[in-house]
Amino acid sequence: MIVRRWFRNPYSAHAVRVAIVASVVIATMYVCVVAAFDVIDRHRLVRQVDARLEQRLDQVVATPGTAGSISDYQNAHDRDEAPVYLWQASTGGLPSALTPGAPSLSKSDWSPSGQSVVAHLGTESLLLQSRRVGGRWLIAGESLAEVDHVESDLLAVEVVAGPVLLIAVFLGTLLIGLKAASPVEQARRRQLEFTADASHELRTPLSVIEAEVSLALSGTRSGDDYRDSLERVSRESRRLRNIVEDLLWLSRFDSQPPPPGIEPVDVSTIATACADRFDAVAQRRDVTLSVLHRGEGQARINAPPEWIDRLTAVLVDNACRYAGKGGTVLIIVTVASNRVSLAVEDSGPGIAPEERGRLFDRFHRATDEGNGSGLGLAIADSVVKATGGEWRVDDAELGGARMEVRWHRSQGIRDSGDRTEPFDRTEPSPTTAVGA
């Protein structure tokens, strides 16, 4: 059942098909290479035998008395080589053996052309080479049994090694295919989850709008009732617009993220401006919002200002939303050697350790508190990755969550030695941390 379900998985089945195709290609290449190697190797071995025959004929021509003895030839005691036999024949005549033990040859077995020929004598094959000496022909021959033996041993090894190689190729390709398909499968599942979550998030405000309009049209109502309905429709429409805008931003960023700018951006300036922008939000929620600068010098990094501004806004908005009434939010910009960090702490409920692995998933919320769509941290994560930053999520000293991003500091900056003191945006009050 598990195997059947595994094969029904489109990515597993595709990996198997790729492994089969790769194995067939490798098998074809293996057969071609092995066949070519066998031909070359046999040609090399035959050439060695041919060279020995030529040497033997040279020896007999130079010293005719050695023709009647095998032991007079230099390879006679080499067990890896077959003995060289000699025959003599008149032109077109029947060859007669000169060396003992030489097999009988017929007129058709040898060629007076001087070229090497192969004679098949029963189950044995001999390579023959002839040379004209005076009025007769000398014929030298050597058995090819050793060559055939080497070739058969080589073929046996190739036959055994072939299937082993193909099995290894199939399994290796299959594992690589499954490994390569794993991120695609995960991306597909995340896309399905994202589509389902997006449908849910979009359906909720649409359902509210539809319900309010239906109630407003169902009968005569007072002006205040119509006004309340329109306000709820307007509120849900704004929520719907924000979700759509965030989805469009993420879609554009995923399809073709613009390259980060090369001009230095002062993170302290952006953090201060963001705190000013969220001043009214913090006061409305009775949250203490403050900015703290640590370290000497300018907190500059190479990134588009609008990206860092959006990242900071997401972190501050989350912190203000989850800090709770009377809570505290602290924006900390730190300069340390060649690093710049932006951290946002709050005094809210914090983020559970088991939730941090999915913190940046789209539409995922680490807590049910708040009314966000769960896209803010996904946008922030895209910005951090695109600007070469790295996240650090931890518990804050305020009791809630600490969301920190670190970048490499922009090079070529002269430290002024200035240090900005922290300043508060609202009156202080106690409590607890951030969500997603």
C-alpha cells in the first residue's frame, strides 16, 4: 500500500521515469564503450602476436639453424605467450612443419601475399605470417587461444560489471531525483496551503460585505443602521484591499525581485521616522513606543530605503498590535564593528518556540490575538533575504518577543562618534510581547 501510494505521487513517479531513462542511456553508452574497448584491445593483442611472428621470421632468416627448434626463440619459456611454430612451402605448395608439434596446414590456410591471416584449425585459431626466402616460403604461426582467453575473461567481467553499474546508476539517479524533487514537492504543498489560506482570508471579508449588503437591502432600516452597515463594509473593504496589495507585492517580488540598491541607507533614520509614523497608533493602543541607538558611528547598510522602511513598519506594527494595552515597544538600532542590527522588542505574549519554524510562512499567525492577515512577516522575510540580512528571533527582556535583523555594515563610512540618546513616544506603562 505504501509503495503503491509512493508510486502514485507524481514527483516520485517522475523521479523513477528519469532514473529509468538515465539507466537506459548509460546502458547504451556502456555497451558502445565496452564494444569499442574490446575491439581495440583485441586489435592490440593481435598486433603483439603479429610482432612476435615478424621477429621470429627475422631470426630464422638471420640464423636458419634455429628454425627446427621452439626453444631457440626468445619467448619459448614465457608461460603467458603461446609458442611460435614454423612451416616452409614452395610457391603454391603444401606447407611442411619445421618445428615439432606444429599443426598441419593446408594450401588454403596461408597466403603468399605476406599479409597476416587467421587460420581456423578445428577449435583452434592461428595467426599466420609468411615471408619469401629464396625459392621457398617461410610461414610463422602462433595460436590465438591466449588472446581468446583474455577476451573471454574481459567479457565475463564486463557482463558482471554492467548490471551492477546500471543498478548503481538507477538507484543513484533515483535518489538524486527524489532529493531534487523534494523542494519542488514542498513548494507545491506550500503553494496549495497558501492558495487555501488566501481563499479563506479573502472569503471572510467578502462574506461580511455580502451579508451586510443583503441585510441593508432586505428591508427598510433607519439611517443609523445603514451607516453602521456601510462602516462595516468599508472596514472589510479596507482589509480586503490590504490583503490584495500584500499578495500583489509578494507576487511581484517572487517573480522578479528587484536588486538591492547600492547607496547606503541609514537604518537609524528609518527607525526614527517609523517611530514618528506609528506614534498615533501607539497612543491609540496605549503603548509606549521608543527608539534606542547603540554603538558608535552611522548605522548604514546597502539596501533600497523603501524596503527597509517596509520591514521596520511590519515589525513595529506587529509589536504594537500584540504588546497589548499599556504595553511597551522598543526599537533598537545597534552598530557593532562591521555589523548593523535592527531589533524590535515588545512586552506582549511572545512567540512559542514551536511556532518559530513557521513564523515567516504566508498567512501563518503565531497567535490568535490581533486581526492581521499573516502576510506581514512573509513580506519582511522577503526583504531580509533580498538585502542579505539574517534573522534572529528570541525572547525580549521586556517579556515578549525580540525580532532582530542583522546586516553587514556599508563600507567606506567614517564614524562621526555621535550617539543618539533614546527618546520616548508615549508615556510609559507595563506588560507583555509580539506575535507574527
